[in-house]
Amino acid sequence: MDKILKIGMIGCGEISLANLKGIQSADNAKVVMAMDIDREMAESFADMAGTKPTIHIEDLMESDEIDAVFINTPHHLHAQLGIQAATHGKHVIVEKPLATTLEDAQKLIRNCRDSHVKLSVPYVYRYKYNAQKAKACIRRGDIGKIIGIDIHWISDKPDSYWEQGFTGRIRTEWRKSKVKSGGGILMMNCIHLFDAIDFITGLTPIEYLSQYDTYVTDVEVEDYFCGVIRYDNNAIGSIQAGSKMIGGRYPGEQRGIRFIGEYGQILVNDPDSFMIYTKKSVSGMNTNEWHIIQPFDKNDKEFEKYYKKDPGTFFIQEFADAVFADKDPPITGEMAYRSLETCIRLYEK
């Protein structure tokens, strides 16, 4: 019989539903217990997962049935729950961010290493078709040396988001709090893009500059952010992001990351579109012409698997494989630390 990673879910609110989808689609993992301090949340999630609920964290931590925990709680609880799980010998998956401070993130990483358990964060953007395609093109040199990286992330989140998320599954105010959330649009959303840039280019931020504030929402965290990053290859990155930009994106406008190279550009847009322009001779492309490559292009056999499978499924399957092989997962705690550090450094500037 194939090995199955038995997971205990901690926190059964909004984000847990998306993560359950990835687990249920994986062939080497399953949820065997669901824990939330809100009994109704624990029971409703357990019904969806086909497992048993509990409101007591000890039930999960002390269970011999559980191999790993998946932490889906408010951000300020990530590190302490991860450390508690590691102490009990459980492997740890923690929703982004790794923690709300660099000190807590370092403690979590160290405790997991000392306890000989795996630690990872589901930065699933890495497993999207367009991110995989962009990485291959950039590493191959299709647009030459990267000289610029622009993040454009425009949102008009409903007022209800801050207390009910997007689904209204549970009422809570942690998103409003700087201490509990760690930040607004940068920590909630752009942290995914920082990880994607790390994955796609391998570049390291070395200098930071930013301005941000809260303008039109009744919260402690920023709802508009502008920043600049200098990377270790001397490229310059820019960030424009807002969680309450009235009207949101105009019809047809996309949000995502633009990579500017010596010989062209690549756009990685939400959710999956990929565009490239290059003056270099690249197989399958005309020079000096924009190419829009759809994620369901049946001719793109090299990346076919990435548009046939949910990104969360890739993450879970690879994490479980790493546990069974006693190897580091593809996204380690140290990797997840880098995107958190980018957020924190930008807030400091």
C-alpha cells in the first residue's frame, strides 16, 4: 500500500477550505483530524474532510495517528503553534506568512530543525503554469539579464473582508490588527509575489525603500503601498499594491509581475496568463513580437502537467514525498523566511 501522510488541520476558517482541496486531490495525504476553538467551524470542516473534529489542541498534538499539522490560524499564532507541533514530533505546514516577526520565524525554523521535522509554507504560485514557464524562459536567457521587476497588484476588497474574509465563513477581526496580521496588502498578498520572484529569478533583495499608509479602510494595517527594491544583480524592482482602490481593475486589466530584461519582457499575470516579447531568436517564437501563451495550450507539452493539476496538490504531494524520503521539502522554512524578510524590511523603510 502506498504511504499516506496523515494531517491534522489546525484552524478551520476560510483559508483551510482552499488547502483542503489540495490535500483531497493528492494521492499521498489525507486529513485525519480537524481542530478549531470554534466548535461549529471544526465540525463543518470535519464533515467536508470526512474526518473527526476537536476543539482541543492537545487532542491533535498528542495523537499518534497524526504525522503532520497544517496551520491555518491568524498569523500571530503561526510560530507558537508550529513550535508546539515540532516539540511533539509533528511535521509542520504553516500558511503564509511563516510568522509576523523575523525573530519568531527564526525560532520556528530552528525548533523544526532541532526536532528533525519538516517545515514548509504553501507558496503555491510556484506551481502555477505561468511561474514555471517564466522560470524556464528566464533561466534559459530568453530576455537576457533582468534589469527590472515590477509588481502591480490592484484590489478593491469589500468592507466585509476585514471581519469575514471573502467567504464569510467566520467572523473575526484579526486581519485589522497590525500585531495579529503582521501587515496589510504587502503581508496578505504581495508576499506570494516575492516568493514567486525568488523562485523564478533566484535574485536576492539587498536594498529597500517604501511609502505606505491606511487611507480608506478602518484598520491598523496599510491599504496602499508603494516600494522599491534593489536586487543583488543591480536590477530595480517596483511595487504598487492596494487593497481598497475603489473600482479595482478596469475591464481587461491584469495584475501580476513584469520582468524586464536586456532583450525583452515577460509578464506573469493573475491567475495564469503568460506573455513574452524578445528580440532574441527563441524556438517557437517570432522575434520582436508579443506572444500570449495560454495555460491550456495543448502544444506546450513541457509544462502540460502544471495546467492539468491544482497548484495546491503539487505542494502537498511534494511535501509528503519529502517526509517519506526524509529530505527537505521543495519549499523549506529558510526559503519561506526570505519572502517574509522582504516584507519586514520594506515596512521598516
